[in-house]
Amino acid sequence: PRGKTLAVDVSSGVEVSKGIKSPELVHQFVAAVRAADDQLAE
């Protein structure tokens, strides 16, 4: 059985340069997580 993920480390995955986060990449990541969560809830 699958467990529920409680945390994901995405820090460097949404950076445009070291230490600088891209608001657009953060938004895209959150949207993808929400879509996946909705799909798993079905």
C-alpha cells in the first residue's frame, strides 16, 4: 500500500539561480501537486 507523502524537498528545483526562487516555477510545482492529489483522490 502507498503511504501519504507529508513533505517534498523541491528547493533547488524551483530556483532560477542559486538561492533565487522563481515564483512561476513554484506556482507550476504547486499546481502539479494539487492536480496529482486530486487524481489520487478519485
